[in-house]
Amino acid sequence: MALPSVERYVRCECHVEAASTRENESSVTLVASKDLIGLTESVAKMSTAFDMTTSEAGDAMAKLSNVFQIPITDLTQLGDVINHLSNNTVAKAKEIIPALNRAGGSVK
């Protein structure tokens, strides 16, 4: 499979550790290079707010992005919603994310 406009995209593993990225055959997505820093910052913030590792947060956001067809650039808004629910209900982000994945999978 050819990558579209290789100059404009970076192969980026969905698991983001600090500000570095590495490839993983099972979990690779295309991220526009201009969006990579914002995505990395968002995942780092989510990992703290959601009490997850950066790998878990990055993987969770990538899965939700795929299930609900949410652009990578809008993941911060999704993270804000999950964080709000986690802070204002008895459910925690680690419980909300799998529920969203199951619900999204059944909608397809």
C-alpha cells in the first residue's frame, strides 16, 4: 500500500511516549506532520488526566478515532468530554473509554 504524499505525513505509532514515536506493525496510523506535536501534547495530558500510561492513552484515542471516524485533530475535544465525565460521575476514564469503544463498534 502506497502512502499518500509521504512528505506531508509521518508514520506515527499511536502509542506516544513523551515526545518520541516508534513504529509498531499492529498500530500505525497516518498523522499529518503539522498535527503530530499537538497530538503528542494531547495524549500526554490525557495520560495524566485519565490515570493511564501514554501508551494506553494514545492507543485508546486512536481506537476511538477509528471507531467513531473522528479526525486526529479533534481528539482533544473528545478527551475533554471524557475527562469531564470522569470528573463528574462515578465512572472513571479507564471505564468510559472501553464502553465508548463497545458502543461505537455496535453502531457501525
